[in-house]
Amino acid sequence: MSPRRPPGPATPGDDAADRDRARLRLIERDILARAPEHQLLPTLDRIRAVTELLGSPQRDFAAIHVTGTNGKTSTVRMIESLLRHLGLTTGRFTSPHLHDIRERIGIRGAPIEVGAFLAAYDEILPAVAMVDEGAAVHGRPRVTYFELLVALAYAAFADAPVDVAVIEVGMGGSWDATNVVDGQVCVITPIGLDHQNYLGDTLTEIATEKAGILKAGARSVSGVQDIDVVEVLLDRAEQVGHRLVFEGHEFGVLTRQDAVGGQVVTLRGLGGDYSDVFLPLHGAHQGHNAAVAVAAVELFLAGDAERPQDPGGPARLDPDVVRAAFAAVPSPGRLEAVRRSPTVFVDAAHNPSGARALAAALADSFAFTRTVGLLGILADKDARGIMEALEPVLDLVVVSASSSPRSMPVRRMAGLASEVFGADRVRAVELLPDAIEVAAALADEAGPGSAVVATGSITTAAEVRLLL
């Protein structure tokens, strides 16, 4: 590691950058003071009012809209990388962020620059203030944290300008704030049980909410789904009159082989096959995400009149571009190695479906001498379901809590973990930095080839990632 260079004399540019960063921190504090993401106020009225006052910036660019339960962020990143490597100027909206609020809004593959974030905030603030004032008059809630960020992202994409934005739904679909956009292609990653207090207690109810992003004139791509979900999606597609293709039928993963630093896959798209594609991500689920991403981009380009492909059928992508795009895909916090000796992974799995995908990836791709889980789960999540999914692949478990006020108390989580894993396999450590050290020591006891997997919530993954 090269030594740090001593700071040079301050320049006017440095002062301006410092002022911008200071202002960004103040703005983030103001945004955080609004209703948070996990306390939803389901309606499109506020975000629609804001975007109408702004002149509907979401209509200034093409969009690919992505919903589902798990795999959304990784799939969005894959789609965006493909589009960017195909020469398009891209926007990317994902949530939540790990460390910096600007991670949510990507332009040309990188987090939005501080100056562009501030400019977009200044642009939308008068509209947000007007909607807030109108809400106050009628005793209604003001614009929420998530709604403000959606408006800011759409304004930033229009100002950039981008050719196409790949947009991840925050929760659900029908009333999610992102849904004021009309995607030319809509993507549904696998749907499972999560956020039942808002979306419903059954897969059918949850799928009905998520299917709300499917609109007339669009094409749709779906990952592998439960049969009840398939019926809901097909009914919605028929109502709005567009084509819906499913992984496992029209496209999919032909072969997959683990490789150093990831995996090599052969994908069957809608327009052709793509062999020897290296994906720097672990787990079969990431291969499936890649197949969905390819199909989405093929359908998107099929509808681009400026492209030479037949507009009536899926595009055939350049295989070399596909290889380059996937080799460059980052996915922070998704089975990401953040330390060696022992190896420490962080993974943002925060529901049973995500935990099952993580467990399968650990079982299929690694053969550790000992695997220690470091679990920090939020109180409103299915902690038992997460633990039961991970139990077969974890030898020992350290339970702790992130700094989130929503974190499940460590004592309560330790009790649940003892029921699932057995008390002899469980350690409880109140502070997360201490828990990392305990987990690493337990892994080291088993000698070389051991690992720690920090998971259970996005905040746990983010904080361990930051600490290491």
C-alpha cells in the first residue's frame, strides 16, 4: 500500500469542494428527517404532484423498470453495465445505499457527482416545498424520504441527460414512488415473502402489487417464479396487452461453472446464445440474474428504432460486449469478500428467500473448513426464517446488532438462534466491532480455509464492510 501524500496548499477548488460536501451532509440530514423508507405512506399522489410541477422529467429518457423480492439491485447493475458497454449513456437508481446516499443515483456507471446531486436537489426543492405546503393545509403527510430521492434521481437523469435509466423499485410496485415512470421494458426478479405488512401475506397478494409496474406498450421479462406468481403476472400482462417472457422457457442459463473470483456461464438469450461469460459474482442466483439482464436488454434494443435490428423481435447482442459488460459488473454487499485471513464476506440477505440463495451459493461455490455466521437482523424481519435457511451452511453463529434503531435486540436474537442452531453453536456479542473480532477468532481456530459471513440485513453488511 503506497504511503499517503502529504496535503498540499489549499486551493479555491478545494474550498468549493469542501463547501459542497458540507452542504451535502446538511441536505442528507434534512432528507433523513422525512418519513423513512420502512414507514411507507402508500400513494402516488405526492410524487406525481412533485414530478408534474417539475415538468415530468421521467418522460425525458427511456427506462427499464425492475421489481421483485430478491436480486433487484444486482440485476439493475447488470442491465446498466450492458447498456453502457453498448454505447448508451445510462442512469441507475437503486436502494438502499450502503455508505453514501449518492450510491442510489448512478450516472454513466458511477455515483452521481456531489455538484450534480446538489443541482438536482436545488431544482426539485421548490416543487417539494409546494407539495409539502399543500399537504399541511389538508392535514396530510409531506413528501417522504424515498419520494424525494426518486424525484431527485429523475431530475438528475433528465439534466445529465441519459439515454436510458435502469430503475429499481423500492417496495412493491403499484404505489411505489418509482412507478410514475413508464418502463419500455419491465423486469420482475423472483418474488418471495417480504414486507408482508405492506404487500400482503401471500405470494399472490405480493405479486399483484409488484405487477403494477407492467403497463400498456411495454415488454416484460420475468425470472423463475412460483406457479401462483406466474398466473398473476400473466393476468396483468393480458390486461395491459403486452408480451411477457419467462426464464426457463424463452431464455435462461445453459451452463454454469465456478471460477476464481466468480463463475463462468453460458446464457441463452431471446436473440441468441452467449458463451464463456465471466461473472465476478458468486452463486447460481447471480447466473439467473445475468440471464434476466440479457433478455431485458435484448427486448429493450428491439424497440429502439435507431438500432439496425428488427424492431419486431429481440436483438442479438455482440457476445464480446456481453462478456466485457458482465466482467465489469460490481455488486457491493452481495457475497462480497472484504477481508482475507480469515476470509470475511458480507451479504445483504435480509429475508428467507435471500438467505436461501446465500446458503446455496456457499454450499455450491466454497468448501470452507469452518464457516462462521455473523448475524444482525432487523426486528421487523423473519429472523427465524433467515436462520433456518442458513443453518445447514454455518458451523457457528455470532449474533450482534448494527447501529440501526430497527435492529433486533441481541438477547432476543440469541434465543432464536439457540433454538435453530443449538446453544452450543451460538455466541452473543452486543457491539458489532467486537462481534467481528469474535467471529474472526472462531474462524481462525479452525485454521486455513475458514470464513466469516456477515449477513442478516443491509445495515449489518454495510457496517461490517465499512469497518473492514
